[in-house]
Amino acid sequence: MHYEYKDLASLLKVVAEPNRLKILEMLSCGEMCGCDILAHFNFTQPTLSHHMSILEKSGLVNVRKDTKWHYYSLNSNKKEGLISELTQILSKTDHCICKDSHSNC
């Protein structure tokens, strides 16, 4: 998976919000019901729905509806792609962007 800088920056903005980052950490343990996630925060259910909607739209989180409950899990492919892309950008490799230009890197 290869992100464009604009797409990667947008995804990082999603992750950079502290409540969403905590939610992602919680989901790293496995699927959770929205009600169980909410128990770890001091905000309302509509606020949780807002955060979960942003995480779902970004592709980082999958949602499964079971009657009246919503169950959330990490999207492994998106998560691994984000980690890989950040590692590539932040690591000195033979594919460094400055090696493709005429700069003095």
C-alpha cells in the first residue's frame, strides 16, 4: 500500500486526536462494543458516535451491527499500511526521496 502525502496527512490527523488514539489502542486488543468503549471516556454517546464515524470513514475501523449494538474492530490492512508507510518515510533507505532529486542529501 502506498499513500500520497495528502492522504497520509489526512489519516494522521484522524489518529492525532487523543480520544481517537485511545480508541485505536483499545481496539488493538480486539473487537469491542461501542457501549464498552464509551465506559472508558467522560463524554456522551453522540460524541463517541462522532469519533467512531471519523475512524470508520478513514478506513482504520470496521463496524459490525448486531441488533441494536455496534461492534468495532481495527482494519488490519489499513493499520499495517499506515505503519509501513510511516516506517518508509521516517527511515533512511535506498528509496529516500532525496536520492531521486538533485539535492545534496
